[in-house]
Amino acid sequence: MSMKYLKILLLCVPLSFIGEYLNWNATLVFFLTCVSIIPLAGYLGNATEDIAAYTGPKFGGFLNATFGNATELIISFFAIKAGLFDVVKASLAGSVLGNILLVLGCSIFIGGIKHKELKYDSQLGTFTATMLLFAVIGLSLPAVFTFNVSEKLISSEYESFSVITSIILLIIYVVGMIYSFKTQKDLYGVEHADDIDNRWSLPVSIIILGIATVLIAIESEILVSGIEPMTEAAGISRMFVGLILIPIVGNAAEHSTAVIMALKNKMDISIEIAVGSSLQIALFVIPVSVLLSLIYTPMSIIFKPIELFLIGASVLIANQVVKAGRSNWMEGLKLLSVYLIAAVGFFIVG
Amino acid sequence: MSMKYLKILLLCVPLSFIGEYLNWNATLVFFLTCVSIIPLAGYLGNATEDIAAYTGPKFGGFLNATFGNATELIISFFAIKAGLFDVVKASLAGSVLGNILLVLGCSIFIGGIKHKELKYDSQLGTFTATMLLFAVIGLSLPAVFTFNVSEKLISSEYESFSVITSIILLIIYVVGMIYSFKTQKDLYGVEHADDIDNRWSLPVSIIILGIATVLIAIESEILVSGIEPMTEAAGISRMFVGLILIPIVGNAAEHSTAVIMALKNKMDISIEIAVGSSLQIALFVIPVSVLLSLIYTPMSIIFKPIELFLIGASVLIANQVVKAGRSNWMEGLKLLSVYLIAAVGFFIVG
Amino acid sequence: MSMKYLKILLLCVPLSFIGEYLNWNATLVFFLTCVSIIPLAGYLGNATEDIAAYTGPKFGGFLNATFGNATELIISFFAIKAGLFDVVKASLAGSVLGNILLVLGCSIFIGGIKHKELKYDSQLGTFTATMLLFAVIGLSLPAVFTFNVSEKLISSEYESFSVITSIILLIIYVVGMIYSFKTQKDLYGVEHADDIDNRWSLPVSIIILGIATVLIAIESEILVSGIEPMTEAAGISRMFVGLILIPIVGNAAEHSTAVIMALKNKMDISIEIAVGSSLQIALFVIPVSVLLSLIYTPMSIIFKPIELFLIGASVLIANQVVKAGRSNWMEGLKLLSVYLIAAVGFFIVG
């Protein structure tokens, strides 16, 4: 993605630190940390891709498969530490639907306005299609089990179930990764090295990766600590912050890359970014978050009905859009409309 | 559709007025108003199509897209005025599933018995397919948000959410209509001018449109006012009246046209009528009804789980039937069976 | 299926009788009856197929369509007699998902390891696909009606609804069977006579059918009477017994045949066995069980959300796997993972 615009946003990093230190207005500090994570996530992503390009496909694939959504994972970690389980889950569910409805929707809409009709490979390989279906079913199962169970009972009995489910999802993710390496299939679609416009040397990439990670960690801690004062001050629901705001921040880098690719009429790459990132959230970041929570207080893998409905609807839409093999701005507008209805719902209803 | 049989049913119009005036038995008057709306809806539809044919494709397309389900809209209006929100929503949900399960089911069943195998275009254009999916997701979202919310809270907070959702659905409907005009795609499938057997002059068409609309309005008001006394007298649930009886009355004209087309082995037109009408209900009549309700008491866009399940199931079936590209009476029987199970359910359970 | 291994398991038949008579440990007797039903179900299935081969396609098709899942029906009957409705429904839902997730999953996994890529007919005829969809919708409808109804009300009002729904499902099953006979389509995919390795004479087949049926009946009664003491003694939930254990026992014979076919790279037959058996459970065994319950206490056709979710998910997966036209061990692993998560859920949560 284009780094020049991102550099300006880096100014928000020191500003957010100062704001936090001087106890500025909670909403302003929250806004500053949000904005400062965007370029950091971009640098983290670019550094990961560069290192992957240097280390060869095998370790590179592993790097992309684990660090591809590192920002989401870091934010989750600090939100777990703070016990904000509803925000954690909302932000991860929001990341899946943000990737499909917002990122893919924007790509199709903007790309479609420029190039009347967008054409692309109509085969989202069987592999990815069943992987998406598997992810949706795997994530939904624990919630359906608790359908008629009171919320208090959920925490106790569902701990071991959540852990086992997470381990199974992770195993499938890892085995799938190895399988796709062996069969030369680009599984999670995170390779698009040809389209990276700036490239650093390996040592520089590693240093940037390190610095970006540390800064994202610090910003995430500030972000998370600011959620409660901010939501109270601004009268915004925590669900809206989790499902809409945080995913936009975490996905902004992928978002701009996907739209740029759509403008270049390379919709295949836009689709790969959106779908690949969704899969990674569902089968890697979510189970790892559940396992990480065991350090503090165990978090269940049980999502809310609205979260699962939106994930399921996104996957359905992604499947239909990809199978069609061509799209236009009207299709993009439909995806964005669903996202808008959901965003309005979380804003008003919470 | 064939007008000669409808003319006889027009006799019920004066009879229903007399019955209402003389306070005949509530069930009888309800039955008479139901029967009298059937030919009136047929005349309204034919007049609309004739005017559309005179005014050219642009204004004609607009006319079909707004007046195509005018009867449903008029009945909704009077039911909203009377505060019978459950009946309004039931009748609109019932119209979607009636169009697909009953109208399409009958067409396939009867057409399939005559012509062993029915073949048709296996591409329900991507446009219509994603439009149907969008409609189902858009209509379901508000309900999923209120999944765990008590029924009393729903009315207050969900008013603005319902209004915004309705406006978004309407925008997509209108933009989609304009888009399909520009790209020459027959969007909502309401054009089948070649198959209209009688044609009036433009002034006659306008006069018939006016008279039919006024008479439907009067009949609708009588119909709505009769729902409560009738359901109590006959021991029928309001859900059955809303989901089964009213949609049959409102859709009878399309129904007979679709079956006639299936008998002529023109299944493409039957499918267009059923699917196009469903889309129009979901993306035009439902949101307009929610907005109209603001005149009196605001009605939410939140449907019951059973209504959404049936709409979703109908759309799934419609997609599968159309994608197959050919059908036979056994397939039609399956659609009719689902409708029958639903009808029995509403009759017994309510 | 290969009979030689089954013969050894027959030893459990006398052992289970002795155990029951001498009041051995409940869990041990339960285990013995489970194991002894496996070979008996195998003999019952083989005898049915042999008789079907002798009597010609028409009566043979009828035999396969009714006796194909006789073991499940017999177990259901005794569980209904004992009033264990939750176990009955769980075991029937479990049979559907066991057939698809476990039987088909194992077949793809084991077959895929032997033959890198498994190819098969990518057309699960429209007939079977809409039949599966119809079965899922038909089975789900009664449950969705009772979404907001308290559990106590369900039993009374839903009796006639359950009976009518059952009759409609049965009619579709029977009409579909006749239709497929006439159009020469292999409807429920239970014909694979070429692959039977041992064949008895007609009288021997009938005698074996009779003996196997009687022994399964006796074992089923012991099995059902042992569920409560066993679940209490071993601390296993009844849902786990119903959804996981009993279907494994009832499907073991089909299971081994399907895997053997997959090893021979005849995935078409494996798919036919899994999908055909699922359809038979949904449209024949379940409605017949509801009707049989009228002899004792009427059982409703209302399934739990988790059961319907798993049936729906299984059908979705089955459709996707079959449509792909080829598969590999990784796909099989995904099916098995979903089954494993469900099994863990029922074991822990119950």
C-alpha cells in the first residue's frame, strides 16, 4: 500500500502518547490512538511481507499466516487482559465482516465505477470455499449449544469446550497451511509480492517489524484503557466500538491495498486479501485469543447471535460474489449497504 | 391474465358493500371482500401494464416497479392505520413466500404435469440472485439485533433503526432500478407485454387504474376492519389470515398469469413473475409500509423468526430451482409441500 | 461390507443377554449391546439387499427404501415405548449428521490418503439436492414455530401439527420413490448390488432378515433400558448417547461399506450411501417414528436448535463437497473436525 499518506498519520503516535500522559479528553485520545494504529499496522504488514519475500515461500508463508493479522491479535490481547471479552469478540467478528462487506464492498464499488465491469477468477478454490464454511460452522457450534442456557452458566461449563474447539480450529488452520504449501496452492491468499511498491533490506524490515509491534502494543493498551471512559463520554455503545471502529483501524492497511488493486482491475488480489484475512481471523486469531485468555481469565469462544449472523451472511455474500466471476459497482453498493445497516444497528441499538 | 373469469368475481364487490352495510355475518363479509379484491387487483395490474406499454420503457418500468404490488401496499396501509402491525408484517412476509412456494410451486407442478420436463434459462442473473440475498439479509438484520431483547423495549429504540434500514433498502431498490434501466437488464422481471391478451386505450387504462385503486382501498378498509371479528367468530388465528389468506388474495392475479405461462411452457416468465414480485415486496412495499406507518404509529421493521425463516427458505429454494435450469412436477410438489406445512402450522399454532 | 470381521462381534450378542440377565455393570452391558447391534445391523442390511436383488428393482427398491435404516427405526421404537423422546430425536438427528460428517468424512479422509485426489460425479442430481433442502426445511419448520413458546405448551398444541407434518414428509418420500422408479433415476442411492461380496439364496436371506430383526429388537430393548442407569453410572449425558453413540452403532455397517468403496476410489457409491441414508432418516424414519409414538404417548416432531443446526450444516457441507466433484483428505479432515467439535460439545455440555 502507498506509504506516503501513511507517514503523515504517524504524527498521531507521539500526539496520542502526549494526550494519554496529559489526560486529554478521552474521546480525543481514543481517536488519536485509533489513527496512529493505522500506519503502524501498515508498516507491520509491509515489513512482514518483505521478510517473507527474503526468507522464501515456506517460512514466508508461515510468517504471513501468523503475522498477517498481528495488529488484531495485539489489540485482542490487551482487551483480554482488561477483561473486555465482549469487545474482543465483537472486534474479531467485526474484522471478518469488515473484510468482506467493507473492504470487498469498497473494492468492488470503487473498482466498478472505474472499470464498468470487473472480471476475475470465478473459482474461489474449493479449498477456500469449504474452509470458509468450516470456519462459520466451527465458530457457530459452541453458540448454538448454549442457545437455551442462561448467561451465568455459560462461563463455567463452556471453558473446556471453548479450549478444545479452539485447538481443533487451530489444527485445521495449521494442517491446511502445510497442505497448501505441499500442493502449491496459495491457501490464505496473502502472497501478492509483485504489487508491493517499496522494499526494505532484511535487517531494516526486521527492525521495522520490531518497532511497529512494540508501538502497536503500547497504542493498543492505551486504546483499550480508553474504551470505557470514551464510550461513556461520547455515548457510543461498546458493541459499536468493537464491531465497527476497531476493525476499521486494524484493517485499514489491507483495505487500502485491496481498493488500489481493484482500481488496477486486479480484483483477484482484492478478493484474496479480503477472504484470506477473514479466514485468518476466524481460524487463527480467534482460537489463539481464546487460548491466550487462559493466562488471565478464560474467555469462551461463544459469540452473540448477531455476530454469528453477520459472519455467516458475509461468507454467503463472499461466496456468491466470487462464484459470479464478475461484478459491478451496484454489487459493491449492496455489500456496503449491509455493512451500513449493521453499523447503524450497533450505533443505535448497541 | 384471463379476464373473463375475473369478471364474474366482480359481483362480490357490490355484495361485500351490501354485506358490510347490513352487518352480515363477519366471516361471510370477510370472504366477500377477499374474493372481490382478486379481480380488482387483476384489473389494477393489467391497467398498470397497459399504461407502461404506452408510456415507453422508462416511465413504464417505474410504474411497474411501484404499482406492481399496489394491492399489497393498499391493504398494508389500512392495516397500519388500524394498528394491526402483526397482520401487516405477516401479510408481507406471506406475500414473499406465497410468490415463491405457492405461485412458483403451482406453476412448476401444473406446467410439469403437462410438459414432462420444464426447461428455462438457468441464470437468474447475478443481479437478481444477489438482490434476493441482500433483501433477506437486510430484512433479517434488525430482527437478529433484537434477538435477546424483550418485546417491550423493541418498540422504542428500534424506531429510528427501522426507518434508516427502510431508507437504505429503498435506495438500493431505486438505484438498482435505474442501474437496470441503463444496462438494459430487465431487473424486476415485470415486463411481459407480449403475453397480455387484452389491451385498453391509454385513457381507458388510466380510468380503470383509478377506479380499481379506489375500490381496492374501500375493500381493504372493510377487509381490515373485519379481521378481528372474523378471527374471533371463525376461530382462525390472525397469523393465518396475515400469512396465508391475504397474500393469496393479493397475489391471485400474478398467480394465474404465472400458471398460464407455465402451461405454455414459458417457465422463464413464471419465474420472473414470482421472483420479481418477491423482490418488490421485500425492497419496496415493506420499507414504504414502515415509512407510511410514521403518519400514525411507527411500525418497526422487525419480523418474527418464523417469518424470516420462511422468507429465507423460500429464497434458498428459488435459487436452487432456478439454477437447476429444468424442473418437473415432483419439484413443484416439494415447494407446495413446504407451503402446506407452513399453512398448517399457522392454522394450528397461530 | 466385509462379513468376516462382523462375525467375531456376534459373540457380544450372547454376552449381552447374559450380562443383562445377571445384572452386570450397567456400562458394560450397554457397551455389549452396542457392539452386538453392529454385526446384526450388517446382516439385516445384507439380507435386505439380497432379497431386493432377487425380487427385482420395483419391490427391491421398496424394500431398500423401507428396510434400509431398519435398525434405527427399531431402536427408535423401543426408545419411544420407554418415553425417551429426547434420545429418539437425538439419535435420528445424530444419524443424519453421522452419515454425512462421520461416514462421508471418513470415506473422503481415508480414500483421499490412498488416492491423492478423489473424483466423482459432480451432479448430486437436482432431485437429491432439492430433496435434501426440502427435508431440512420441512424438519425445521415445526421447531421455528415454537421458537418463543414455552416447553410445556409445546406438547399439547403441536401434536396434530407434528402428525400432519410427518404425513406430508412421508407422502413426499413415497411419491418421490415412485417418481424415481418411473424415471429410472436411482433416488435414494441404495442400489450398489455389484459391490456386495457375499450372496445368500432367497430363503436364507429371508431367514437371516427375520432372525437379525428379532435379535436387534431384543438388543434395542436392552439398550434403551440401559440408557438411564448407564448415563448415571458413567456420567455421560443422554444427548451424547443419542446424538453420537447410538448413530455410530446403527450406521456402522453403512460406514464400513462407504469407507471400503472410497478405498476402491468409488466415491460415487460412498456419497450415495451417506446422502441416501440421511434422506431416508429425515423423510422416512423420523415421520414414521412420530406416527408410531401415537401408540403410546405422542412425540412431537420438534427438534432442538442444536440438532437442526447440525442437520442443516451437514446438508450444506454435503452439497458443497458433492458439487466440487473432487476431494482430498484435507476436505475429509474438515468434515471430521466439525463432527469432533459437535461430539465434544455433547459430551461436555450435554
